[in-house]
Amino acid sequence: MVANKKRLYVALYPSGIPNNEERKYHWGFLVGPKMEGGGDVPGKRYHVKNNPVKGWEYQEVNLPDIRTTTTLLARILIAKIEDEERLVAIIRSIPVVQNDPDWRCRTWLAHALAAMTKDGKAVGTSELDWHKIEALPDDMLQIKRPLVVTKARQILRDPDQLGTCLRISKSCLDCSYEDISAVRRLVAWTSWAWL
């Protein structure tokens, strides 16, 4: 048995589409190491993105640190990877559909999860049920919201905690979805896991 197997995460980003519960998040996968020390944690993002000119396109992106990718809201640990090459082949095999208004990144992700389940060899201990995964982000944000409010209040009392690069508006105290995104880098956003 191989120790320190890599991990598969579902990653959530703001979609930029307001007032649409089903399209609130952009969904993708992150692959990274089991052990995450104090330094950067390199990994890879796999997702489909809707390009206004080209339409939907599949992307693989090397990341210097999977914990702090741009606009990352949350990452959910869903599996221990048994065979990374097999997993990547499954992810790459999921069709990218054009000209279907009901198809989007979450559809692609759900199909990839189903393919991983059917394969049964790419991942070991896992939670690949799309319906369970789909419901988790709102639960996460409800639980995390008080922590974000607390951190935002600390920063407003002591601006030196903020650093020089990030500004926080008063709206952070309301902690809407957009506010949580803005404060993300200031809060140690924990990964959620069933494993």
C-alpha cells in the first residue's frame, strides 16, 4: 500500500452570475499532496471554463499552491487517489458540450464523478455522490460565516492585521457570498472532508 496518496478535491469559486442559486459557484477539481506543510502546496486544477469567444473548454492548470488559488472559496476533500494517471484519463475523457444552455461546469463535474464511480480503480476511499457534494457548499458557508465575521471585525479593529494588499469594506460584516470571497485570504479556510 502506498503511503501519502494524493488527494482529490472539489473546488468552488464564485461564478460571477448573480441571483441564480444553481449557477452560484464555478466547480472544478484540485489534485494535491496528502501532506501540506507551511510552505506552498503545489497541485493541479482540472475544470471546464466558458470562454465567451470559444465556448466551453477543458483546462488543466498547474498551481503553485492549491490552498490559495485565485478566488478559491472552498475545497472539499472527496477522495484518496489510487492511480493518478487513470484518474486524469477519466477526467480528460468527459465530453465538453457546446450549444446546450443546460450544460455547464457542474454538469461536467457530475459526469466526471459518475465516471470515477463506474471505474472503481482510480480513487480509493471516497465520497463521489454528486447530490451530497452539491449540497455541501451552502452548509459550509453557513457554518463558516460566523468565523468570517469574527475575523473581519478583528481586522477592522486592528488594521495592521490586514497587510497592505487587501482592503475590506464595511459590507464584510454582513458576510454575503461576495463578502466571504473578499475575505477568503484572511481566514484559514479549512478543507471539508468525509474521509
